[in-house]
Amino acid sequence: MDSAIEVLVFVEQPNRTLYCLLCRLVFQDPVITQCGHTYCRKCVTSRQIEKCPVDNMKLAVVVNNIAVNEQVGELLIHCKYGCKPSQINLGEYEVDPEGCPFTIRISDRKEHESQCGYAPVRCPNNPDCPLVLKMNLESHLFNCNLCKCDHQRYGCHFVGTQEQVEAHLSQGQCAYDSIKDFLSASDDKIRELQMTIHQKDQEIGFLRSMLGKLSERVDRLEKSMEMKINYMDDNINRVEKTIVDLDENQRTFSEELIDHERNYTMVNRELSVINARLNSGAAGAYDPQQVYKCKGTFVGHQGPVWCLCVFGDLLFSGSSDKTIKAWDTCTNYTCQKTLEGHNGIVLALCTHGNRLYSGSADCTIMVWNIDALELEKTIPAHENPVCTLVAANNMLFSGSLKVIKVWDLHTHQLKRELTGLNHWVRALVANGNYLYSGSYQTIKVWDLNTLEIVHSLQTSGGSVYSIAITNHHIIAGTYENCIHVWDKNEYSQIETLTGHVGTVYALAVISAPGMTKVFSASYDRSLRVWNMENMICTQTLIRHQGSVACLAVSRGRLFSGAVDSSVKVWQ
């Protein structure tokens, strides 16, 4: 009975919904798979069964099933030291009336069994002593005649009962007792030296590896140099021949140069006319070939930044450190105030009027007054973390596990729940008369007036993590590194943008007359800039040291928050 997994005797038979369909046992470390069903993690990752027995889809772990894990943890079982092998059913266990009488929850079994007095232990004095119960060990040690002196490790050979050992030490019979401090200090020094030797061995091994690589590199450089020397010799011969030809053609080149100078003057004149027309156009100073550069960094959070929101000259950022910071975006990029109140990670932010709304892993929505930067109200919103927020039509929409809740922005009362969603609602965007939600591999389009579904879009590139809406397109970033683009009016997919090598966590849009740019943020630590006129990536921004998790735009500027705890400004 050494393994807590092998000995499992329930006080009452568990509900059948808590049994895994693959191993037919009560769930152990339950996970939700890509098809939406729950199985033991070991059953899914062992690869012995590759397809779901319910819908025949490929099994792949998506997220831990915390709710089922908590239900299993509440089940009552008998302590394993109160059980014995069954005489009837081979491989099963039954209650031992002579063992531990306690019943415990599965979640508490490790703590109880590590301290259980009925646990069998061996005598530390002699491995040949029979096993004794932990609660009887103290009396056994007192009577055991094979107790060793405390200084046995230094060389003392005295053996006797515990009482005799105490007398041996107290009466000064042990020759090692007087030098125990010296011996202990020597042991410490020896351990330090051994650790130092181990570190030096590792350094020597590393240096040897580097030396081997350097030797290989030198060999490659020598071979490359020989090839280059031979190549240069051939080129020198060609150059010598070419010099003769150049002398003959010098006169011709001079004439062509005069023609090129004349043409260059004409081109400059035409460029001046084009620039004048561009500067007087509707786009003003907007440069369609603009290159975005990092203009500053907000530093102050003690954990990853998961969400951003802009209000006037203020930028709000939510973090794993459970705080929201308000930053000045006009002057010196300093933090104006830190808003504290949440008991979990801040996952979502949005504004309406002069109020800021924040959603958290603590399942609440907090309402903040932006003018005073003070907390006004806390709304117990969901039974699971609040993943995303958006405000539209005097309504606040909050997304969580398989549900979108609709709140009145004036009274903060719950108006309605939008259901029929098959997973976490990770993306919510309001545009025009419609609300767009992303859950698993589905984007649902809701009418903001009736709160009814008017269309559904399916993706093939993993779960939807982000959504953006332009004048002509619906854009979605997915778990499997892709960005899908649909026609906004026809709801037909027209393009898939590739280039990222990690989940596309966030999307943002900056539009100008005749030009729309979409920005994407990814787990691969980069941001990409996409020209939506020709559907190509025009720039890759790499400055963050961790996954880029969120984006916000304001006045032509782009703000990005990342797992490296910083927020960067691009323009």
C-alpha cells in the first residue's frame, strides 16, 4: 500500500459522471480536450487512445477541468492505512477494521496519510526490526537495544537502549561529544568543497564543449578561406581583363553618365510634383509607407500585462499582479495611479462614459470612476474568470466559460445571459449594430438590438483568441498561429494571413483614407503590421522579451502589453 493511487476505497460510490470513459475509473487530473469532452490527463497524453470515443475527434488537451477536479477532491475515502487487500476481488481493497478509522476527502489524503499514526514504519536503529506503527515508534525506540550514539556518523560504535545512549552522552563517556562542533563545521566545509568541485566539473564540461565547437568552426573557416582565396585569384584574373575593357569603354560610359544625369533631373522634378499633390490630399501628413518604431516603455507592473484600454490621455493596463495602472500618454509616460482591489489576475478592461470596467480571474467586475480614479462598485459577475469586456448600446457584455452576460450600464443589473457557446469566450468586439464573439472555433455575430444570433463563422485554425473589425473585414487570430479574414458583408472567408509562429493573442486596427492597417500580437514575442489593401505583412516589430498579450490604439499610436511585465508605445 505504498501508492495513494492504488488504494482507493470510497465511503459512498461516486456519481457515474465522475468516471473517465477511457479508463473507467474516477477522474485523475481531469482535462478538457479539443472536442469539448473531459478525460484523465494520463489517458489523453499516453497516446494509447488517439480519438474521442464520443465523437471520434482527435484527442488533444486544451485546459484543466477545474470544476470536475474540485468535485473529485470532495469525495470521501478511507485512509489507505485503514484498508487491506480484498479476499474476494483480486487487485481491490476493502476496509480493515484494525487499521486507521478515519475517512477523508481525496484532496486532503496526502496531508492526513503523511501524519497518520497507523502508517507502518521501520526502526531507524536496525532494518531487521519488524515494522511498527508510527504512533508506536517512540515507545519502540525507547526499548530498542540497538539505538546508536548521535555521533555514530563520526565513528562512535556505542549501541544500546535509548536510556543507555542518553547516559552515554550525559556522563561524558562519548569521546566524540567534546569535538562535535568541530566535526560539524568540518562537515559543512566538506559539503561546500564538494559543491564547488561539482560546479567546477560542470564549468570544465561546458568549456570542453565550447572548445570542441570552436575547433570545428576553425576547421570550417580554414576551408572557407581556402575557397575564397581560390575564388579571389580567379576574380583577379577576370578584373585584369576587365580593366582593359574598361579603358576601351570609358568614353562610352561618360556619354551614358551625362544622359543619366539629365534623366535624374527630370525624375526629381516629377517627384516634387507628386509630393506636392500628396501633401495637399485628404490623407494629410499620413504616410502610407510609415515605419513603426518603439517610442517608449511603461515599466512598473510586477507581473505579465494581459489587457490594455485607452481613455483620452490615459492608458490603463491590467496585470497578473492584480492591479490596474493608469499611465500618462502625453508627457513622460509615468504612472498616475495604481488601482488595487481585485483578488485575481486582471484579464479585461473597457470604458464607457467616465467609468472604467475591469474583469478578473476572481470572477468579479469592478467599476472605477476615471475622474477620481477611485473604485465605485464591485459586481459578483460570473462563476468563472471574466475573460473579456466590451460596452455598446448602454450595455456591458462580459465573457466567461460558455456564457456572455449582458449588464445595464446605468444600474449595473444583469439583463440577460447569452448561451449556446461551447467554450471560453476569449474575444468580444462591438461594431456598428453587431456584437462579435469568439469561442473555441466559432465566431458568432449577434444583433445588438435583439441580442439574437444572425450568423456564425467557423475556423479551422484552432480556438479563436482575438477579433478585429474593419470597414470591410472580420478578422480573427487563432491558437494555431493563423489570422483568418472574412468579407464583412458576405461572411465568406477571403484570406488566411500567416507568418506568426505562436498563438495570435490580440488584434488592433488603425484606419486612414485609402489605407487600413491591422496589428497582430503573438505568443512568439512579436507584433506584425498588415496592409489590408493587399493582405501582406509590411513590418515585424520585435522589442518585447516575452509573449505579447494585448494591444490598444489611440491617435495613430499603438500600445502593446506583454508577459515581460512592460507596455511599449509604437508610432
